[in-house]
Amino acid sequence: RGQIMKVMLKGNEVFSAALVGVRRTIGGFKRDKSKEQDPNWSWSNDIEGAAAEVVVAKALNIYFDGFPGRFKDPDVGEYQVRQTNLNHGKLIVRNDDASDEIFILVTGKCPEFTIRGYMLGGDAKKDEYWQNPNQKTGAWFVPQDKLLPIVNLEKNKG
């Protein structure tokens, strides 16, 4: 464990991620009008999330198309990507997330990110990781020290 990967995005990569994030935000408004009223929402949420996907694609040498219309499909190749600005942040897996997909945690914000590790959705869905911090809908919050190192994915990708 403990093998993390730092990735710095170039200007054109940040620009591409920003465009993808803006398209996702606008699409989200069409799906859910209440998003605009959410005090925790920001344009940067979708932009930083898209940038984290670019980071994973770059690190694993996978083409990233950034198509915003497939909400539950894997984000990059066969992988789901979760991003947080918090360096100590945890991998969040929700109830409706697939148990047979791999979830990768990326921390940081444009242009500097760190890939912290990954876990299979089903392995994340353990009672010990369950939390309900906002008293709305709970989720599994996996600490970074429980994640598998990203180098394992690099070796196994085909």
C-alpha cells in the first residue's frame, strides 16, 4: 500500500476538462432543476470531477472522450472515478453504484491531482465504511489506507 501517483495536468487538458464539466452541469440542470438551488453545488464540482477523469485516463493511458450523456456508465475505460479536493478524503461509493465496477479515488484540484488508489464497488460496501454525515442518504466512505495501489491497475490493464 501507500503507492500513490501524482499527476499534473497541462493547460490544454484543464481546458478540455472544464468544457466537459460545463456540459455536464448544463445537462444536470435539465435533469434536476433543484441542482441550481443546492447551496453545496458549484460549477467547479463538475469541472474538477471531469479533470480527475482526465488524470486517470492520462495515468493509465486510456482514451478519454468526456461524453457527458452516460451518467452511470464507467467514467474512463472500465473505471469509475471519484474526486475530492480534500487530500485526506475518502472514496465514496453509493447504494446505486455497481458492485462489480472498480472505483478510483483522486484527490486535489486543477491542475495538481493525486491518484490515491482503488477498490471494487462490492468490497467498498461493508458495514465498517457506512456513514450518513448529512442525514439524507448514506454511503460507504472508504479510507485511503484501505485502497489498493493504482500500480496494480497499470499492470493488469489490457
